[in-house]
Amino acid sequence: MSSLAAATASATAGVGSAPAWRHYPFFDVVPVKDVHDLSSAPDIFKATPELSTVASSSVGTLVADIHGSVHILNRDFESISSWVAHVGGRVTHMVERKGVLVTLGEEDAIRSPLLKIWDIVNRDKKTSAPVLLRSVKLSLGNRPHPVSTVALSASLAHLAIGLGDGTVLIYRHLDQALTSSNSLTSLPKPRTINDSANDPITGLGFKEPTEDNPNYSLFIVTINRVLSYQVTGKGSGGSPSVVDEIGCGLGCATMDWKAHNITVARDEAIYVCGTEGRGACYAYEGHKSSIHSHLNYLVIVSPPFVASAASASATVRNFAAKNPNYDDSDITKVTVFEPENKYVAYSGTFTHDVREVISQWGQIYILTSDGNLSCLQEKSTATKLDHLYRKSLYNLALSLAKTQQLDESSVADIHRQYGDHLYQKGEYDNSMQQFVQTIGYLQPSYVIRKFLDAQRIHNLVTYLQELHSLGLANSDHTTLLLNTYTKLKDVTRLDSFIKTESKRNGEDGDELPFDLDTAIRVCRQAGYFEHASYLAKKYERHEDYLRIQIEDAGNYSDALQYLRKLGSDAAESNLARYGRAMLENLPEETTKLLIDLCTSSGPLTVEPDAPASAVALRQNVAPSYLSYLALNRNPAVTSTVTSEAATLPSPSIATARPDTLSHHSSDLDPPQSATPSPPEPTPTAPSQPVGPPPVKRLSPRLYFAHFVDNMEQFLIFLETVALRRWGQSVGGQSSPTTPGPVLEPPLDEEADRIDQVAVWNTLLELYLTLPFKGYKGTVLVEGALRNKAMAVLKSTDLPYDPMHALILCSSHGYTAGLVLLWEKMGMYEDVLRYWMDQDREGMVPDASAQVVDHLNRYGPEHPHLYPFVLRFLTSTPQLLERHREDVKRVVEHIDEEEILPPLGVVQVLSRNGVASVGLIKEWLMARIRDSRAEIQNDKELIDSYRLETAAKLKQVEELSDPEHPRVFHVTRCSACSGQLDLPSVHFMCNHSYHQRCLADNETECPTCVREHSVIREIRKNNERLVDQHELFISEVQEGGFSAVAAAFGRGFLNMTRPQDISA
């Protein structure tokens, strides 16, 4: 900037001297004519001297005159609305935001300036004028001062008014005041700022909030200083801070188009001031009468001056050359300056004084004192760019595109043209820099064809590398670049591309700098396994890395350590593919890794490398093992491992469960010898009873299929997972004095429950099926495994599926387990049938005694078993002979518990010729005697009921006979037992009372009223229950005929309903 100032310092000091800025004709001057008279300016501007102020707004151009009227103009500058804003006075200032207009003016009847606020969107129904929201006087003392300038924030939150004596009035929260009250004088009390040493206020402007600074600030410009005042936020309300010691005249300060800084125009230069201090400075000498902002431009207006042919300004010299009588009148110069790119977009002269500069509808309008209105129409961006292209000003074109906020494709096209320009000049390096900027918008083939020459191959490499770094390269680009490296054996550049570039891009955005699949493939094909494995490891292409280590290098130990470092989430899918291969070559280490994955919730510990030659012994497995594991039995590493080898277990495995298996003859001893023992949980110190957070662990069901050829490790895997993950083992092997592991709750309890069932179901099947025929090892002992199976079935804590276990025991002929499961599942008839079958087969001598024993155990809770056993005990003479007393006890129990009626017992015993009547003769005689006694009792009850009913009927007949007099022989009061005297009251129930012994209005016998009320309540309840059919049906379902009989007795089925009577 100092060089620009020095360049202009040598210019003529006369009025209108111009600095050495670049000039471009980006604006055209078009006269604005009246829509009805194309030979003259708009009619409203013909009386220009009567206009007091002009302002732009969201509804149109606002024009105020000296008579106090305000006009709203449309695009044709015709008045579409007008009203008298200040009666008998004039409008001095106007500013509008969001349809709210603030006017400041004078009125004859009021000495002080008057502030009025209008709603120019809504109209008064009577006057058709905008609604007046507020009207207040600006009075700070006895001596009023004129208003010099005004500023209104974009959100209507704050209003600032500057006065001629250096005072600033700030109305805070104006928008809230306008909506909170309807009073015309209701405005917040203004905050007064008087810190300008009585210098007149020449400019005001609000700095709008930003994301970095959400507070409002107010710029205050005087003749000698620029001040900043914080309106909101922390520190608001203090004294203004001095931003710059240079001020300006009235009208020479304006806010920039972003409302962040204020621009101050002085004769020597144009200054940009922020809240922290002075910023940029643009050397533009010459007198200035006003400055205005229009979008990203500054419109600078000079005061009238006499043109000179020797002026430093080319614009003035051109005017003098075109007008021979240029010195007869004054001219005014208007300059449109673009500060961001530092060029003059327009510079012209007007033969009259410029009265107003209006920024409206995206155009600049110049109103001169003679009433003429001119429009500065900005040329299109394409036209401006074409002009710059012809002058080879591509850097300025790029800067202009940024300012105009062109889309990225248009900017890329400028870079392309700039690149072509430099390419034609032979500046290939600079040309490539421009082409790199077109990546993503220009077809790469356009650039690649230009630089395929061997002499420019390094430029092509640069372009391809950048193409990869942005993630826009396809496989052909990657192949082209890597083939260039590999064919030339340029390992250094290959390292730079693969390692250095990938590292840089990984740190910046963690994005792939090239097509990763192609890069790995090309490096493997060319024999650069180190680079291929680096890429696979760097970008976590676990499958590719493991494929290189297992298929290319055969390094199973390294692959195992890599899988351990991956953690549970990443190792899950990879072990599904390579699990069988790893188990075949490193069975013990791989089993331990799988155990850690299924039992650990945190990162896995990395163990020292195991010798790659540690391969466990393999035994041929019978083809009938676990029919649901239908997997390929071929070696997993003899050829490329395909994804089909990682087939997950079928749904039947999902219903299986875990258990802990030992590999010794004792079913409770831990495994020893050559077989690795299951990892024991590390004892932990007692801690506070704070529950650990839920964790997610891998499902062990995913890896069942991998153990199809390694049963010993499968048992270790299942038992250890059950112990470490859920604290479950066969027979509860953990010592009661040894604290167990802290079991973390699962994230998905339902899935975890399914895993437990799967592990223990599978363990139970292994206990029942192993060892297979032909097994020559010493670890799997059949007796110990069967004992473990029985321990699992007996356990009440292990969550195996009883139905699945029942199927397994039945399929493999494990009778002891079947009986145990029948008992646990309440299938007592099956237990009894088992012992009955054993008795028929004669295999167990005391089988029939077991039947009776089990009946005594289950019978009290399951009575239906007694008839079942009775039929069995009377099925053969031998059984009846051995269990004659048992049969009698069973019959007596059936009779006591009323399990069968006597006839049913007889039918059971008479179905064959084994049992005789003499066996139950005494029992039958007792039943007959009891039946006869019951019949006799019933007859006696019936007779008593009949006699009682006849007596009642006779009494009712006597009481209801009006011709039969009733004689009362009672001589004592039923209440006080005293001798009856008159007056007395007699009731038909043969109770008599003194009248004094009865309460007033007593109409019922006090002695009988309680009995009658109980009867009435019973009848009401019975009537209410008549319509409750669902209750009656449920009673019938439970009680049968007894419920129907009870309903008859209570009158449910023959009761007369009130609606039936009325009908």
C-alpha cells in the first residue's frame, strides 16, 4: 500500500487527481427516463431542490421532500404510495429495515427533532398510509441540536442517532419495544454517548454479529476520530474506544457490504476501520464529498470542480478533450472502486452536482441536481471475464470469480484457460499448477494427453499424485502411476507415493489418496509385497493383509498377532474367513485368541510370537459328527481361502450352549499334559458393589464351524468361554473361597442368552458323542465325558435347552439322561413308563418297586398318576401278587382324594381277569354303606323341607285371607317385655309393641326387620347376577352340574325380570 501511496504522491495536487489504479469498463451509464415521457427524467425528480433525502429499502426507493411527505417508488420510479410523515416540516433522515421505516424530521409546532417509526408494509384502513408505530421527540436539554446521521441494525434491535453537538443516542432492544406495547410514545430510554469532544457526528454504523463475535458494536465517526462502542455482550455500556485518530466529513463514512467494518473517506486516502483498529488503506487522493457502498463496491463522489486538460485523472482529461467549453461549468466525478481486488470498475463525470447515490435493485442510480437520473448497470460476469481473458489477466479473473462467488466449476474453467495459456507459452510447471486446480471438474484425460511426452512425464506424475490425494483417481490412473514407478524400478518415488503421500493424507482427512484395491493388486503382481502389506495395514484392509501373510508368505504367526491387534470388531469377520486355516496350523494359539475375543470387552493383549511350526495333531473325525456343520473338510491353506469357507453355523447351532470340559479321566480335574488348559480367571480384589456398564462381546457361535476338525480345542474353547464369560462350569469347579471374575452385563441380554444356550447345548452334544470311533488320543475319555454330561443335566444353573438335551439323549441312547430330563421337565408319566418297560423286559429286578416309589414321590402333586399305576399293578398276576398291599393303598388314596368314582375304580380293575372282586370287597361294602347313609340323610332333609314349606304356605294363606280375622294373644311388649297397654301396635308376625317403644313412622317389625333385610339383599344380589352371563358360564365350566343346580336354587334360571312384567 505504501508503494501505491508513493505512486500517487507524484500526481497533481489539484482537485480530482486520481491514483494509479487499474481501470476496467465494468459499468455502463444508462439514463433513466420517465415511463410516460421518454424524453425526460422521472417526474418525481424534476423538482430536485424540493427533495430532502432519498433512501433505498426493501419495498422500493424512498423519497422525502421538504414538505414532510414520503414517497415509495417502484422500479419505474413512479410513486406507488405517499403520505405526510412530518406535518408542516421536512424529513431529514430515513432508514428502513424489514419493512419498518425510521424517519427523523422537523415540524413547525415542535422545536426538537421528531423521531417516527412506521410500518410501511401494513396500511391504516382509514388513511391508507403506513401504520405509525412510534412518535417521540429527541430532547436532551433546553437547546436542541440537529440530527446529523442515523443508523439502524439489520435486525431492528438497535437504533443509533448522531447529533451535531457530538452526542449519540442509542435505543437498545427496539424490536422488543415495538411489539410489547401499542403506545405511540413507548420507546426504551436512549443511552447517551457524549465522548467526541463536541465534534459533530459525521457517520454511524452497526457491526453485525458473527459466529466469532455474537455481539453488536457501533462505529461512531466524527470530524477528527473514529470510535467503537460495544452495544451488547460482556463489557457493554462502557466508554467508546478510539479506533483511529482520523475522522471525516459528513457523508464520507459508510459500512462495508458485509457490515463488519466502516470505511472512512478522506482527501488523501480511503481507510477501513474495525473494532480493534485501522485496517486496510487505499491511496485515492482528491476531495470527496460522499462515499457509498454497493454490494462489494465503493462509490466515491467528488465535490464539483472545474475540469482541466492537465488533470492527473484520465477521466477528467477525456471530458476536457470531448467538451471544448469544459471550463464554463463545474463537473462532478463519480468512481466505482472494488477494494478487494483493487481496481476501478467505473469512473465518469457528471456536469452537475451529484445529489444522491441510490443502491437499489442491484443497480447504482446517480441523481444530479438538475433532476437527471442515471443508472450504472454492471456488466455480466461473463463479459467481465472475457475482457480480462483478452488482456491475459487470469489472476485478476480468479480473484473476481471469488468475489462474485462463482461456482467451483466456473472457477475451474478459469484455471483451465490459464493453464492452456501457460502451456502455449512453454511454462509447463506453472501450467500444471493451474491444471491441478481443475481436478474434479475437468476430465483428467484432457490433461494427461497434454503431458504424455517423456520430457514432461514428471509433470504428469505430479498431476496423477494430486489426483490420488484428492481421492478422484480411478483404477486406470492408479495403474498408470504405479506402473510408471515399477517399470522404472523407482522405489524411492514409489515409497514417496505410497508411504509419504498416504501418511500425509491419512493425517489430514483419513481419506485414501488413491485407488487402494488397484495399488495393492499392482504391487502384489510386481512382487512388491512390502508395499502391498504396508498399504493393507495402513488402511486397515485386514483381509488383504491377511491374504498376503497367509497365502503369499505363509506367515501364520504374524497373521495371528495381527488378528490379536485388530480387536474384536475387526477380527470377527476376518476370523470367519481364515479361522480354519489358523486352527489347522496354530491350533492352541488360535483357540486362545478366539477365547479372548469372545470373553474380553477391551483391547486384547499382544502375546509373543509363537513358533510357526507348532501344529497340533489331527485325527480323522467321523462323518456323522454334528450333522449341522456341513463344511468343507479339505485343508484350508493349500489354495486360496475363499469366502465360502467361512460359512456361518446354521440356525440349529444357534440353539446350542457352553460348558467347561476337562481333558483328563476325571470329569472335574483341569486339563493337563500336552493339551493346553483353559485360561483361569485372574482373581480380583473385592470392590465396591458398583455394577459395571454393559459391554458387547462377540458371539462364540460364529466360530463353531472352524473346530469341525479339532474336537479337543473345541472343548477347550467352549468350556473356557463359559467359565470366563459367564462364570459357568460343570459341577461348579470354582472354589468358594476364591473370588470369581467380575462379570460385566451384556449389551444385548437376549443375544447373550442365546449364546449361553448355544454353548451348553453344543458342549452337551460333545459330551455325549466324543470320542469318535477310531480316536487314538488320551485326552478324550468316554467315562469322564458321560459324567460331565450327567452333571450338566443335573445342574439347575447351567442354561441349556432341556428340549434340545432331550433330543440329544434320545438320539444317542443316553437313558440316564432321559430319565433325569423327564423328571426335571415334569414328564412323570414317561418316567413311570420307563420303569414299567424295564419291568416288562426283566432287565431291572426292582423295576416295579421303582414305579411305586416314584408314584409316592410324584403322586401327591399329580393325582392322575394313581389310575395309571393302578392299571400297571393289576396288569399281570405276578405284579398283583407282589404289590397287593400297594394296590389297596392306591385304591384308598383314589377314594380319599376322589380322583375316580367307585364305578371308575371298578372299571379299571375289571378290564382284565387279573384282579378279583375280593381284592376290594371290603372297600366296596364301605362305599355302599356310605351311599345308603347319604341317601337316607337326603330323604330326611327332603321331608323336613316339605313340612316347613307347607307350614309357610299355610301361614301365607292365612295372612292373605281378608275375611279371616287375625287374633293377637300377645300380652307383653316385644321390645321392653312390659305389660301391653293402650296404645299398642301389633304386627302380623305375632310381635306386639307399646307405641312409645317404636320409632316415629316405623312400619316394620324391629325384631324381624334384620332378617327381612338380609333376605332382600340376597334377592337383590341374585337379581343383579342374572345378567352376568360370563360369570355364570365360567362357574359352569369349573363346577359343571353343581353350578347349574346352584343357579336353579338361587332362582337365576326362573327369575321374572322387571321388563318382562312391564311387557
